[in-house]
Amino acid sequence: MKDAVEIVISDTGSGIAPENIEKIFDPLYSGKLSGTGLGLAICHEIISKHYGSISVESELGTGTSFTIRLPFAVQDDYELTARATV
């Protein structure tokens, strides 16, 4: 995606099994006993409504990375840019 901000969120947890990767953005799917299965579904919906994308890479026993891409906003031919402060 050109003219976009990219955010990568990674962990070193247990990872997600390959057979579950396709399901993680489905409403009410959870790989946890106490999960509602709404968190990633809601994230996916919000990001999509903003013309962005979210993808995941995971390896069992190593961890998971989510990459979020959001386009810069354009309002009345004035380009607004996102700036991150650390």
C-alpha cells in the first residue's frame, strides 16, 4: 500500500497453529478458553473501515507478528500525515 503507515506488533509467545491462522479474524473464534473471539474481529473491521489491512505471521513456539497498514488520510485535497512520537 503506497502512502501508508505500517505498524508491526510482535510477541515471543507460543504462536498460532497454521490451521487456525485463517480463523483468527472470524467473529466468536478464540483459541483461548476464556476468550470471547471478538478482539481481532473488531480490529479487522475497524482497520477495513479505514481502508487499511491487517495481516499475521506466526510460528509455533516462536511468536506472532501482526502488520497493520493504514493509508494517510486525505481531506479536501489536504494530505494529513501520521507522525509517531516515542
